[in-house]
Amino acid sequence: MSTLPSPRGNRIRSYLPIALLLLLFAALVVPPILLGLHGTQQGLDQRDFHLPQVNAFVSQPFEFTHYHATAAQTPGHHILLAWIARSLGYRAVEADNLPIRFANAAFGFLVVLVTWYLYKSRAGNGWRAAVLALPLICSSYILFAAIWIETDDAALLFYELTVALASAVSSPLLPSIAVACMLVMWRQIYLPVTGLFGIAWLIRGPRLRSLPLPLLAVLLPCVLMGIYFIAWKGATPPVFQGVNGVGLHVATPLAALGLTAILLPFYLGYQYPSLLRLLRTRRIVAALLAIAVTALWLLGPSTYDREHGRWGGVVWILAQHTPSVGARSPLILCLAILGALVLCSFVTDAIERHETPYETLALLLYLLGYSLQIEAFQRYVESPLLFTYGYVACRATHPARSAWIGPVFLAACFSILSMLRAYDILPQILH
């Protein structure tokens, strides 16, 4: 006699993918914390920048603007960890204070949860969501920001929540304002992303009486950043203003577009149909895009140069070992054109489905902020790119049967290389 599966059993099985993702993330993150490893750049950043900044707020918990700055980011993460430390009775935080380290790591676990939930809501399948989330959660920049005290995971979490809230049919006001403000308090480079709430208002049909609601989620983060700009007399604390070189830098968007192209093969099984449609049916758009990227490439140098921030990524390693024309890399031009076409295909594919590409708009807004500082590091752009690739792939209409191999293979490479670096077996290669 056969029995039907119980609804409770089905519910439990539906959470199996996220349970496995969390277990994998814990297996990669928890042992290095318990072993006290510190041999990566993030370990050094924790020692030299972030722990001193946390301790500055442990001693002065309400000195939000006029404080001794040891980190270039807006201090939301450091303030929160300092308050947790004070509530636990710490007078100073050290690298071996496990409660603080795990409080920092909690943001990484939240990234895993939120990424899977957003992907599942979009794809309608928990296993497909898990496969597409793997590259992001196995990225060294996500893993290392959970192992060591860094701001990357929390900033990405608020970035993902911004995309989710802005794309909701009716964006809840208070959560939208809170997430937008926290996004800026954790990393000021994300300020342009808060404009997504204003764009959402425009796209849905602007109505004057509803204008104050999305404006608050845009204006309040700007006011917050304005307060710090006045206090710092710049976009970063004074001690970092000679390093970050705030202004328009051509190399940073070219590096981001180049990395977009480098990641494409791993998602080609999902992205190939829409990219092919773009090249076949919108040739004028593709040609204009190529011309625009070429013009951008001509405006400034794009060769490897540590002194001017053009290093710390696969794109710059390739540029370093390939021919250049003057101070410009033809390889980066080719990669950037392909990357721009990929992002354009994200948009055109969504339009064909009568959807708004909020995830791609958020990425473009983020790239605007990324392009206003000189450090064209891979760590600043890889995570938003991976999130966008996975989010777009969730709605791929006719993916290849073997499409899942690309993300799984990429995640395997990421996790192996990350652990070899975390355990100090491989040297630091990227930044």
C-alpha cells in the first residue's frame, strides 16, 4: 500500500539546498577562525585597519564623525562590532576574541541565506538557486570577509536587499530607508546604488503624491554621506585621501567590464541565447556600445600599474603579460567590449520578458561609484558581478542541460584556491 509524501516532509526537503549551502560555508569559514589564521591580505587588513577602527569606537562609542580613522570606509561595521564588544564587556578587541569574529562572520551567513532566497524566488527551484549561488559564496572575497573582520559581506548583504526592496511591487518605506542608509554607512562607494529606489519610482509611473517615499530612501543616504564629507573634507578620511584618488578613472570601469567578460564562459549555458539575440537583432546597439567602450579606452591608460591602482585582479595580470599600444592594453579593450555586450544582453533580455532589470541597474549604479576611486581591484567588483550573473541566470528561459557545470566548476575553483590561500599554502595573488 503506497502512501503520499507528507507536506511537512516536502517542506523539510525544500530547505535541504540552503542547509547544504550553509554547511559548506561553515566548513570553509569556521576552521580558519578557530585556528587563528592570518596570512592573507584580509588578515593583514584586519590587524592594521579594522581592529584599530573597532577599538576606536569601543573607547568612544558615540563619536560617529570626529574619530581617529584607521579605515577608509564609512564606519558602520566598526561601530556595530564595537557596540557588541562593549555589551560583552570588552575594553579592547583582539584577533582571538571569537564572539566578535563570529559576529562579523554572521554577515557572511546572511549573504548565503539572502542570496539563495532571492534566487529561489526568481527561479522557483531551490536546487537551481543553490547551484547559481555557489560561485558567490565560494568567492574568496566573501569567504575572507567572513573569516577576518572586513566590511565586504555586510555591504553586499545591504546591496542585495536594496535590489530586493526596489524591485518589490510595493517597496516598504522604513525597510528601504534603513537598508539604503546602512548601505552607505558600511561602504560609501555604494552611495549611487541607493538611486535604485528613485529609478523604481520613475519606472512604475511617477506620481507626485508618492514621490516623498522613494525620495527619502535616496536623499537620507546622501545627507548621511554629506555629513561625513563635511567632517572628512572629502569622500574618505583625510589620511586616505592621497591614496584613493577620488575622481573619474577610466581604468576602473574597463577592469569591471573586463572581469564581466572573463566570468562569461562559466555562465554561457544560461546567457548564450540572449547574447546571440543581441548580436543578431540589435546590431546597431552592439556597434554603438563597442564605439563607446573604445572611446572610453582611448581616454586613459589601461596597462598594469601598481602605483596608479591598476593591479590586484585577473584583468591586470592579463594586461601585464600581453602587448600594449602606448599605455593602453588592446586585450582589455576586447574584454571590456565583450563585457559591455553581456551587460546589455542582461537588459535586453529582461525587456523582452517585460521585466525591469533592477539587478543590472543596481550593478551599473555601483560601477559608477566604483569608477570614482582609483583602486581598480577585483575585490571591489567581483561580488556584485557574481550576484548579478546568478540573479539573471535564474530567469534564463532555455538554458543548456549542462549549464549547471559552469557555476559548479567556478565555485570549486574558487573554494580550492581560497582555502589554499587561507591556510597560507599559496601566496597572495589578487587584491
